[in-house]
Amino acid sequence: MQKVFFMSNQTILYLPIDEIIFIQWRNRKLYVHTKDTIYPVSGYLKQYTYLLKHHFKKINRNTMINYNVITYIDK
């Protein structure tokens, strides 16, 4: 199982990639959304766009989805 790390305040979070549903830039802050929790983390979406390119697809300027987890998107 692959994991990715994020900085959240003074804490390092190691999250399994398969548990991340999407990552979103909102109100000048990056948020990592899992099934149960939304983590505010440090960094920029652009940093993770390249790092996670094999698992995530950028659907707009502010959001990347994990296409291995998402089954459908309802508009």
C-alpha cells in the first residue's frame, strides 16, 4: 500500500493513497478529504499534482480526485 505524507501544523500525516478521495485548495488552504476526515494541510495543490499523477486527476484548478476511488461524479 502506497502512502503519501502531508504536513498539518507541526504534525506529519502519512495517509494511504487509496484512502484519499480528493484534495482541494480552498480559501488559501489545502484540504485532504478521506471517507471519514478532512485534513487541513500545508502546501500547494501544484506540489501534489506531479507527485500523485498516477493516481489523481485534476478536474479543475482547485481540485484533484483519486480516480481509483471515485466511481461516479454527480453534477
